[in-house]
Amino acid sequence: MAQTIVIDSRHHILGDLVLITGTFANAGGTQGGDILLADHLSKIFAAGSNMNEAGTTDTEIDGTLGTKLTLAQGATNKAGQWWALGKR
């Protein structure tokens, strides 16, 4: 697995809510990876992801635990975007 996660440097803020966006790329294997957001959020309320191309295999946020997202992918060599909405 060669999962690469990038967190965008500009966050979107609305009161005490923060929307964080980023990208992912998987250069091998179908394993996803964890996106650690403890430096940005105290709690995650919602999250999602999209691949850069359409297809029968997709990517999803498999779960959240505290300030960690788990990205699950169904195909190799795919890239896309992810987002997380949470509390500062």
C-alpha cells in the first residue's frame, strides 16, 4: 500500500464548526488509510469522499473515531477528495 493523504491548508469556518478538505492517492493495493485530524478538530460530526473518476468500485469513509477518519478504497491506483465537518 502506498496511500498518500494531503490536508488542505485553508479550512472553512462557520462559528465553532470547521470543514476540512483534502486529497488522497493510492499508488498500489486496495487498502485505504487513516486521516488524522486531531490537530484541526476536537470531534468529527460527518465525513465523505469521492474518487476522481466514475466506476463500479468506489471509496468511502468507513468510520470515524474521535478525530480519525478511516478511508476505504475498492480499487487500486485511484485518487480523489475527502472532507470532514467537525468542532474546533
